[in-house]
Amino acid sequence: MTTPSNKTPTTDPIRNPEVFDDVVVGIFRSTEEGRYIYANHRLAELYGYDSPSQMIEAIGDIEGQLYVESKQRDLFLKLIQQQGRIEQFESEIFRRDGSRIWISETARTVRDAAGRVLYYEGTVQDIGEQKAAELELRRSEILFHSLVENLPQFIFRKDADGKFTFANKRFCGELDRTRREIIG
């Protein structure tokens, strides 16, 4: 990355934070102890704050203030310490107003030359719509199976090889076999 004025490469893109202001994901840096040291505008907005500085000042304990299940922060730390990075780490968090949203975090560990952790750096995405769609799909599947199980007709499904992949109770009862015996 270069700055237009002097064409000197910068090694730290956070020196030019305005680059990250218009992206659609939240970007952060946080310490092992659980404090944010950098956040872009999208992250602050996602968490319900007016500005990154307001968010950084207000959240002094990520584990205690942010995660609905505080053990999620412990799991985040355990995984990132073991692997050096994590991807699509899903959690439910509290926004500033107390409402809850689902997020997905991708992060990596940044270390100094001696191998000590300097901070964690990553992105956050709002996955609320995805979670709502997954919940609706599960409800739909439960309803479908409930209906199919209780219909008086024989209902079954076979794969391309002719093996049973599904059979309702009525079909199993007619054959006097358990579902396990029928499904191959």
C-alpha cells in the first residue's frame, strides 16, 4: 500500500483507517485481555455505536460485555491460540442497546518477533438473516416430517440405486419392519 503524497509503502494499513470505513464488514484488533484497540465504522455501527472511538471506550471487557454466552470468548481464544487463526466463528452478541445479533468472526493472531501475541485482527459479519433462514428451514423440515409421518398413505423415498432413504410410519407398519431395517 502506498500513500499518494510520498509513494512510501506503509506496513500497517491501520495507519490509514479511512480505507476501511466503507467496507461492508466490521474490522477489529483486540488484545488477549479482551479490549478493542481498533475498530472500523462498520463494526461500531453493527454493535450499535456512533463511532469506533465510542465503541472502543465503552467495551472494556469483550467477554463480559459482548458475548451472550461468555464462554464463547474462551472458545475463541482457545481456537485462535491453537490454530493461529479462526474462520466463521459464530456467536450471538449483545449490541449497545441490549438487543442481540448473530455474528461470524474470522481472525488471526499477530505476534512480535519473539512470538508474543500483540493482538488479534479480524473481521465480523452480521449473519442474522442467515440464522433466521436456517431456523425457518428447520421449522419447515420439522413440519414436513410431522405431516408425512402422520399421513395415512404409504410414503417412502428411494435413491438412484433403488435403496430406501425414507419411509413413514405407515409404510414401515405395513411391511412390519422398523425404519432401520428398511432404510439401506
